[in-house]
Amino acid sequence: KVADHSAVKDLEFEQLKKEQYITYDTDKYDFITILYKIFNTTDLSKIHELFPESTQKGYVEFNNDQATYFHKTYYNSPHLEELLQLYQKFVEEVIAPMMKCDEIIYQKKPTFRVHLPNNIAVGQKHRDGDYQHPIGEINYWMPFTNVEGNNGFYVETEPNKGDYHGINLKY
């Protein structure tokens, strides 16, 4: 659904900008099985073994952080449409109700990130707001493996607080 931008003002926006953890039914929203099909594996924590060159330092850089072997496999997969249909259902049934409005605007195709040994997931550390993303944008990060230490994500508890910390989660 596409909404008028004025709907953002009706949100409890300050609360939505704060770090939160949500849970969802991984059987009903079975993203991981589709990802297994996309990568022809049953263990995403070892995905780097599908393309050993990917563990070489510098494999992921600023100019290719969405163009690696893994990204090409994901974005060109015949199973991507199945994943996108499930993603749309997830947004409509899990995310949208949290927004407390009738319609939301969301990214049609979610960004895919891979954290590879000896590499970074993105070309450089950043905040989306530094790249002219909309003020009302809210990011959701969904890891499909256990994350801890340096294979995860660093966040602030709220924008510009400066209290960056890693997130540890079990899938």
C-alpha cells in the first residue's frame, strides 16, 4: 500500500525510532527455508564456504557491497519472488500493525546483507540518515543466523545518542 506522507505525523514516531526487539512466528514467516533454497544450503552460518574466495580480506568493499557472489545469487534467484511474497505478508501482518496507521510505505525489495569472515557487510560504517533517507524511515534488521561479537550490527538506542553497541541474537 502507498500512503500519503502526512500519515507519518500520526505515528508514535519517537517511540518507533528507539531500539526495540520484536518476535515473530518463524514457522508462519519461514524466510530461512526460502533462503536455504536460494543458496542451496541448510546452514547459512557457513554460506562463505560456497564461495571460498569471499573470505579473503577486502572481498567486500564500498563499490561492491551489493554485488558479491552472494548478492547476485540472491537477487537473481528463481526463489526470490517467493521470498518477496512472504516479505509482503510479513510487513502487512507484523510490521504495519505496529505503526498504528492504515497505510505505510515500505521498501519493495529488502536489502540483503552478508557478513563474511575477514570482511565487512557494507562498504563503510554509516547511518542511513547520512544518505538522505527519509526522516520517517524506520529500519528493521532480520538476521537469519545467530549473531554476536563482530558478525553483527552496531546501533544506537535512539538517533544521535552516540551509545553504539553490538547486538547479540539467536535465530
